[in-house]
Amino acid sequence: MSAVSDRGAESSTPKIRLRGLRKAFGDKVVLDGVDLDVRAGHSMVILGGSGSGKSVTIKCILGLITPDSGLIEIDGRDVGKMSHREREAILDRTGMLFQNGALFDSLPVWENVCFKLLAQKRITRAQARDKAAEALAQVGLAASVGDLSPAELSGGMQKRVALARAVAAQPDIIFFDEPTTGLDPIMGAVIDGLIVDCVQRLGATAFSITHDMASARRIGDDAAMIHKGRIIWAGSAQTLGDTGNEMVDQFARGEREGPIQMELRK
Amino acid sequence: MTQTLNFVALLGRALISACSTLGNVALFALVGVSHLVRPPFQFRQFWRHFIEIAYFSLPVVALTALFTGMVLALQSFTGFSRFNAESAIASVVVLSVTRELGPVLAGLMVAGRIGAAVAAELGTMRVTDQIDALTTLSTDPMKYLVAPRLLAATLAMPLLVLVADILGVLGGYLIGTVKLGFVSETYLSNSWNVLQTMDVVSGLVKAAVFGFIIALMGAWCGYNSKGGAQGVGQATTRAVVASSILILALDYVITEAFFSR
């Protein structure tokens, strides 16, 4: 995604810095010392198979799961040492697009889109309708969609609404959890395009996880692959499939034979 | 010997698990209640749930109370007529309904209706990441989802029980006067003379406690549900069973507290 690669001020301090991040659920070690830097104003894509720890990494960064050990820094500040109020302040400038949209069934679309702004009393309910129409237009949806309930929307529309919700409060860090999963290739490309547009418009740092290679190349400046709870490769998203790392290349090309498969056979 | 040790170990594990669950529920309740006194307050959510519980549970509670009062009068007559004590029927109906049957039956009906709904809604929100989404949208799920439900159920249940009391007594009155041949004024004066403020108050206190328990168990089971549809189903069942048992157990405790001599 060259659109975002030349954007944003370069800074020596990574926007997000992970060091030695570990998390186990019972005997199952999901994260086994994740080290990763995400540059400010850039788009990082984490690749990995199912159960490799991608979603857990995001949830640890967002504070939805408490890691067993390790360091998480945002803008150079250790999240683990932050007060509750400081963590809330971090969440205030964060957006998240969940894999299945996670729209609130009990609220109409317009309230979903402006939920954060309403919760923080940054706008009135009357203003929220206009703001929602504006946000929906940015993801290619008509204002009339705002009056529907999430259950009345198709999968692609739900993803668009979820994207509108994630960016409505103009966050400076946006997380995308499998943004194209469950969508047809064309709708996947549309969503990727919208993600690129939104991130570019906001000048935000993007952190995505996916196993869709086409999507990774479209939305990512940088990429990293997580395998068995560890980052095994990090580099440019444009080199995916030709990284020189056998595991990454096998994963990127979707090949059956390779080191990952061999390990599974053990 | 080994079998005995295994049995003791099993008992120990069950006891530790029960204590752990009890502690977790207590902490959950404490956090939920603490959000009721800390701004921002979720008035919109509270009102939505209050209407859902108080207004939409009214038909089921009203019908239950009415028929219970009718059956109580009929059955009391069958028993009391053997001892020529028919005149006590009005007293028995009004005391049974206000002290016990009103709050307990309304509690059980609301547990089935609201407890299950709360557990299913929160369970679905949990397994579809909606609760995590709330957190990422700078909203504390306990404040937004749990606290308003706790308050709404605690305040709505006494209103429902008040209606149940009136309709339960009305049911007994209808059977007494229409079917059993009591004189209307006598039946009413018998009911009124035996009724004391504490009878009604104890029932309303029970109702408030039951309301809190129903919302708490529904919210706790739903909030902590795991897995997909099966997990939500299990959470719903657990919520109804747990709140029903707690209603019956706490009914005894509160009755002891009010009326033991």
C-alpha cells in the first residue's frame, strides 16, 4: 500500500512496540515472546495461520487480555504502567474493526457508527445522525442505511459500517482484525480500498491481522509473520511471497508442501 | 483407601470451585453496583430495561398471580371446610399472596423471562465480540450493560409484585364471592383486618432482592459465557436455574429475618 508508505512523519519512537510478549491459556502457550515495532503513520500487517496468536496480540495491545509478561509501549509509554485513566485516554484515540463487525444488535446503524462520540458526549444525538450519514458516505453507504438495524445488512455492508464506526471518532491508531474474512474477492478489495482511504485521510497508524495475502499487500506497508506465538519474519509487505524465508513464502503462496506443513505432520 | 482419597479430593475441588464462583459473583455484583454511584449514568439504558422488565412482564405476572389467588382460595376452602374454618380463607389468601406467593411466583416468572433474556443477550454479545467492542469504544461494559440492568430489575420487581399482590387477592375474592358464596363485604373486611404493613413491606423487600438476583445471575452467566451458540444456551440455562434456586433460598432467609420470633 504505497498510498500510506510515504505518509506520516518518521519518528525514531515506534507507535507501538512489543517486547517479549507472552500469553498462555492454561497449558497452551499462544504468545511466546513477541517482539515487534510498528512505525508511526505506517500500516503494519501481521500474517499467520489460525491459532498462531494474531488476535491475542491485538487484544493484548488493546487491554482486552492481560499478557502474562512482556512489554507493550504506545508512543514510547509502557501501557502496563499506565493508570486506568491513562489507558482510557489511549483507547479514546484508538479504533478497532472486528472480524465479524461486532455491531450492536440493539442499536440502529447510525447509533453504532457514532457510539463512541455519543458515549463521550462529544456530540448530541441530533448531530450524531448527520455525523453518521457523513461517515457512512465515506464508506460508500447511503444515509438511509443509518436507520436500519445491523441484522438487516449484508456481510459486506456490516464490514463497511464497522469500518465507519472504527474511524468515526478519528483515531490515530486503527486495528483491523481479519478485515476481508468472509467476503467475496471483489467486496474484499472494496473494503481494503476503504481501509487505505480511511487510514490515509486520518494519517493514522494501522495494525492489521489477516491471512489474506492479496489484502495484506493492498493495505500493508510493513508485514510480519507470527508462527507458534513468535514473530519469525518482518519486512516490506510488497515482498510477500519472495521474502527468502521459507515459512513466510510458503504461507504467502499458499503451498501445501513446506516447513509449516512438515511441522504439522510431526 | 485410594477411593476414599479420590472422593475427598473430588469434594475439595468442588468446594474450592464453589467458593471461587461465589467470590467471582460477589465481585461482579460489587463492580456493577459501584457503577450505579459513579458518573456517567446510563439513564437511557436504565429506562429501556426498566420498561422491558416492569411493563412487558406485567401480563405474565398478572395472570400468574390472578390464577394463583383463585386456586389458593379454592384449595383453602377444600381443606378448611373440614374444620369449619372457612372464614379464615380470606386471611390465608391475603397473607400467603403478599408475604410469599406474590414475590416468589413473580420472581420465578421474571427469572424465566428476564433472567434468560439478559443471559442470552449478553452471552451473544460476548461470543460475537460486542462486549470487547464496547471497551474499544471507550465504554465500560459493566457500566453500560450490567449496572442499568441491576438497577432496573431491583426497582421494577417491587412494582410487579405490588400488582401481583392486588391481583392475587382479587383472584381469591372472585372465587370466594362468586363460587364459594362469601359475602363481598365480609371477605374484604376479613382480608383488610388481618393485613399488616409489614406483610406487604416484606413482600416488596423480597421482590427488590429477587430482582437484583435475577439481573445479577443473568448478567454474570451471559457476561462469562464461552463458545458459540451452545455456550450461550448453557449460560441461559444456568442463569434461570441459579436465580430460581437463589430466589427460593433467599425467600426463606428474608422470611426468617422479618418474621422469626
